[in-house]
Amino acid sequence: MKNFVVKTIANAAALAVAIWLLKDITLTGESTGRKTLTLLLVALIFGVVNFVVKPVVKLLSLPLFILTLGLITLVINALMLLLTSWLAKELHLAFHVQGFWTAVLGGVIISIVSWALHMVLPDDRD
């Protein structure tokens, strides 16, 4: 359970950095508390998408992974971010990613920040 909470917090922080750096990834709300709650819910959706959908997509794209020497991962990360944006819209959460190339850059930012936070934050193995 502790690992799940740590990963959700890391996802929320990584999403916050992407929102801060890219003007086409938006998170709106009436107050800071509402924005924080929305960010945590979006991080939860993002974590579920990455846990359930991403492995299936990676398995199906294995030939492309080999052909592109792994660069297809950038596209897969972007698609997971776009799927998260669509699910957030369907759940009436104020999070939106505008366009594929923004999603690619956002995916790169989120991957880097998440990796750095997972190195710093504790997990169940500590």
C-alpha cells in the first residue's frame, strides 16, 4: 500500500512539473485545493492507465520496439498521456493535453521527473 501511495505522489509531482513547463497541458480549478485534488485524481488515473493499458500496448508493439530501437516508447508514453487526458475529460476533471507533440514532450518530462522521484522516495523494499 505504501508503494502505491508513493507512486501516486510521484506521478502527481511529475504531472505538475509537466503542467508547469508546457502551456498546452492544462489543469484548471477554482482554488488551490481543488487543483490539488484534481491533480491527485489525474495521477491516479495515469497510474492505472500505465499499469493496465501500457503493458498490453508494449507487447503488441514489440516488433516496432525492435525496429525503432526503443524509440516507439516515446509514442507509447504520449498515447498513455493522451488516454489519461481523455479519461479525465470523461470523468469531468479539469485536465487537458492539447495535441500529440505536446503529449510526446510531456511524456518525456513525466518520465524523467518520475524516475528522479522514484530514486529519492522510499518504497516497500527499504
